[in-house]
Amino acid sequence: MQNDWTKFIKMKLLFSHITNNTNAKSASLEIYKAGLLHEYYTTIAVFPNTYWDFLSNIKGLSEIRRRRFDPVLEPYVKTSPLSEICRQIATKAGITSLINQDSGIFHIDAVSRRLDQKVARNLVKAQKRNVGGVYSFEDFAVQSFRRAKSLGIKNFYDLPIGYWRESHRLLTIEQEKWPEWASTLTGFNDSEKKLKQKDEELQLADAIFVASSFTAKTLKSYPGQLAPIHVIPYGFPPVTTNIKKYSQPSKTRPLKLLFVGGLTQRKGIANLFTAVETLKKHVELTIVGYKASDNCKPLNDGLAKHNWIPTLSNDKVLELMRESDVLIFPSLFEGFGLVITEAMSQGTPVITTDRTAGPDIMTHNKDGWLIEAGSTKALREQIEYLIANPEKIEAAGKAAMETAKNWTWGDYGQKLTEVIENTLRS
């Protein structure tokens, strides 16, 4: 039992993530601001005027910039770069034996396992320094969570995408509906061992964080009792200071639609191509995203009919959003959908589905439009509505910016840290 005096000492967290995506960096920064961060374990971290910062300016190595951190976190970050460097080199060189999912020593699962082991090894020492919790993410946490549980340290679990059993159920329907797109549905590739690990991570958690009500709903498929599930939507980026110029689509100017995301049927790309097929002269569709499969004929055929950009920097994506009338994001299984908040912050309204964060952060027909996931008919009808009522776009875009102002990353962090502190004290 804790002594009474320990109740007045703020317990802290070990935080870990392998690739430092937007969600992880934002969460860790807010945890730092709340005075809860002890250490952040990762692979590669870029800070100003460091070796990695220098490398990121070399042609061909610019992707390293994605690992940039806020400078205030530099004293807290502990890196293990070697395995991740080898993974990146093997991926670019096409050395598949090293990144094979089952046996590759530099597959992302193997790299994350080493990072997780490092966190686990440091927990005894960290506990002596008043660390009372471990914060980690799906597929990165099982070893540190096991060790933490044995030490009486709380486990905080972040589930960015929905639960795997529900994913398999819903996407099996897509395989049957769109068999020619099956090669793009890569979520079925996980081994039985990895799926059991996902379940164990959930079972070991003392608090589970999800960014949408849809993700929380998928956890109803878990075969057992779970810790409290907290739905906290991610924050909106800062609203653009570049004034968006709205001009209505007309008989001489098509509706400019933009899709940003992985080119897989999990994102509803087959529904999108089918929906616009009969609307060709009325819409102009631009696709930004990488191909999940090189041997999907309908994907290749669809990309050939529209404007396809395989990759763009984030600032260029935001610029393209401002130049578009509507972002269209018909995802069928999405934990959140950061492109939704990015577009809304740029004054570009969004058509999205009820299996994203859309229902949590927007109001249908006010600052965007919500449709039934997987319904090509509903998607086409919503596009047709905007073709017939182009004046609705500007009103929704301006309302979207107002929505974005009212839920920032700071608001997200305040709610997140409030739950963490309450759980640490319990």
C-alpha cells in the first residue's frame, strides 16, 4: 500500500512509439506540458542542429524530417536508431528477406519488439524515479505492459485503428463484394501470434484511448472484459491564415474533388471510382496516395482516368486542399482520419462515412457531410447534391473552420492528461 505522502507526488510516464506519427508526437507533447513525461523511447528523433537534422537536408533522405520533434522534448527522448535505419535501407533496396513479416529481422514488428524490450528493461529503474505508468500503442506494448503489470505500474493503451476482429468481419464483406480489390486489403496478413499479442495488450491495459466512437464500438467484439475506454478525438491543426478563395462549380467548371490516403478498399477507393464514373464531365478527381498493391487492375485503371499524385509533402497537401472544393474520404474502417481535420482547418468541407471520426467532429449538412460506409449509392447522391447545390460548399467550408477553432490539440491534450492523472491516482 502506498504511503499517504506519495499521493502528493505527481507520478510520471514512460512513453514509447516506433515511428513518431502525428498522434504520438502530439500526445507526448501534451503529456510533457502536463508535467507527466519521464522519458520517450523511440527509434529515430530529429531535433534542430543535430546529426539527424543535417541528414534530413540531403537529397534522398528528406523522409527523415517526418521524425522531427518539438525541441522541448529533446532531454526526454531516448533513441534506438540502428534497427530502424536497417529497416529503411532494406525497404528502399528491396531486400525482402530482411523485411519479411514472418522471418525478417528488420520487419517493423521485429524493430518494435526490440524497442518494447528496451522499455521493459528500464521499468524497474524508472519506478524508483516515480514512474507510475507506461503509455504505448497497438503492436508496440506487450512486453513492457507485462513487466509493468508485475511491478504495479499502470498501462495506458492507445488504439489508433479499430479492433482487429471487427476489421476482419467488415473487410471480409468487402472482399466478397469487390473480389478484384482483395489484394489491397492487407489487414488479413497478420499471423495468429500477432493477433493474440494484440488481444493481450488490450487485456493488460488499465486505460484504453481511442480517437473516435467508431473505434470504441469495434471493441465490443473483444471476447472479454476491458479497462475503461476513453473516446478523445484528436485535435484540429491550426486554422489556415491563407484565405481560401471559393468559386462555385458550374456548367463550365467541374466540381473539384480530392482524395488523400492509402489506395486500398479499406479507404473505400473502389466505391469512389464507381461513384464518379457516371459523373465524369461534372467532376474533376485528384488522388493523392500510395498504392497498397501493384497488381490490382481496377485500381490501376481508375488511377489512369484521374489525376494521381503518389506522394506529396504535408504543406503541399494542405495547399491542394485549399485549391479543392471538397475532400472526399469514404473510408470503411478508420480509427480517425487526420485528413478530415486537415481539410476542415483549410476551409475545405469533407464528405466522409460513419466509420471515421466524422460523426464525432462534424455535423451533417452544416460543416460537412456524413454518409453510410460502403454505400456507393449514398456517395454518388451526395456528390450529385453538391453539383446541383454548389453554394452549399462555401457555407460548409466556413463552418468547418469554425469547428476547427473549437477543438485544438491543446484541448485534446487537456482531456487526455486529465484521464491519465485520474488513473494514476486510482
